[in-house]
Amino acid sequence: MNKQWNNARKSTYFMMAVLCLACTSNPVGDSDISFGKREMSGRVQLENEHSPEGVYVWLEGFDLGTFTTEDGSFTLTLPRGFDDISGVFRVYFYVSNYLLEFVEVAVFDGQFTYEEGALDAGGELRETVTLRQFLSIKAHVSPETVTRVNNTNVTMTFSLGLQALIDTSTVILPNTIPGFLSSVYFKNTDTGELFIFQGLSFTTKEVLLVGKSTVTREMDVSFLRINLPAGKYRFIPYILIRHEAIPAELIDSIALNVFEFGANYLKLPSKQDGGYFEVKEERVGGVRFRDVTILNKKPAIVWAFFLVFGKEEETTLVE
């Protein structure tokens, strides 16, 4: 029923666009409507003063996606070879903890119809798209500064706070048991290096119903287990947020296996507050302690991925 209504809506909108074009044309070919453009652009803004950078913009029917820039702007360009495609299509705007929004644009013979639907005469969205946040994600690290010295045995606490801002939200914590945070990422904010850390090895998960009261989960871990090199980092928890109905093709177009505990998970756009910390390297007599030595312990392996300049390499951290 909904699918039939949606198809009827698209057909009606498109026929209106064609009729408008015919009515505004004159015998000498001059028209107030610019018809036959392959590029559209626009701007997105987020509630709660979050940066609009990184919002995923996706055009259905063409499987065409891009991310917004620092000021929230974006451009979509239809590829050539779609001359037989006409209709009204949705442009979606996605961030995992924000409500999904969309606008509708008209396409005729594989090109945008300007001055129809959401587009103005220049191919830009008539209005800025505003996304409303439905889940607050706050991260905190204590202590916020750790100095690497021989046999450093500092317990670090990584905290996650979740709060629903509209209705009750469902959040899943994979690879853990109830009450604990287990799977996290440490991203070097200067170099982009990414470290993936799993504190507990469980196949179970915790499903949280998050309301107006903040729900917290923590992970306490010795710095010896993390063993991060000196640098500035951001702690990012691995959580899955149940969202309203989202086209499966939209998610698939972002990256492969984005919901799995791997590097591609961070390609999902999400907005969190906090989670920053720094690892310093102490100099003793002009010598920097680069490695942490653990006595009377068997080494345990923690898998990590380092992403530098788009190159992915697999390596290990030894505890």
C-alpha cells in the first residue's frame, strides 16, 4: 500500500514538473526554468552546536553519496549514462544519532530539473536542511593525561554516557556483558592512526533502553594493556544505535560491514562529545621510554589497525 502510494506520488510530481516546463516555454525557446543540469548542491546544519561536517548525503535511485564539508555544504553530480532515468527521488541526510531527513528532487533523462521540488533556479536547495538530535553521546577519560614511563601501572577509566533527547532510544553494546563497556577505539587526533581495543572477549551483548535519565557504562583498564604511543587521542565507544527505517542501500553505500567491530565502523557518521586524552613520553637522562616492559607476565595480543594517509596495515599490541 505504501509502496503503491509512493510510486503514485512520484509519478504525479514528475508529471507536474513536465507540465510546468511545457507551460513556461515559448516559441523562441526561452524559458525561465533551467532544465538539464547534472549537479545539485546544498547545506546542512545540526542541532546542539555540533559541527555539520561529515553528514552523509545520499541520492536514491542513483546510489550516489557524499559527506558534507566543514561548513555543512555538499555537491552531488549525476554520472553520465543515466539518460533513461526520470522521476522524483529523495536525497537523504544521515547521522546515526540524529533523525533522518530527506528532500525530493526531480530528474528528467538523467539530469536534475531546476526550479522544481527542493531545488532553486541555480540547482541549490531552497532551504538549509536541519537535523534534530535524538540521542546524546558523551565520553570521558580519567585521567586525561598519562605519562609513559617504565612499568607504568595507571588504571584508566573510559566512561560512556547516553541520554535520549526526544523519545526512548535503543542502544546495543556488542561483545560485552550487562553493566560493562568492552569494545572501544582510540584515534590519534593528529595523525589519524586508529587503535582498536577489546577489553572483554564475549559474544553476548547488552541492549539498553535509554530515556531522559543518563545511562552510563565504564571500562577500567591498566595503561599497560593499552600501551599507546605518545600522542593526543580520542576515545570512541563501539555502540550500535537502532534508528528509524533507513534504506538498506544507504548504509551499504557508506562502506562494507560498517556495523561490525572494525575500522569501517568509524565511517558511520556520529556526533559525540568529549573523550579526549593525551599520552606523554617522559625523558630520563635524555632517553625516551618507547616501550613498556612487563615482568613475570606472558604476552597477550590485542589486535589493532593503523590507518595512516588512507593506508591500512594490521599489527599487534603486546601487553
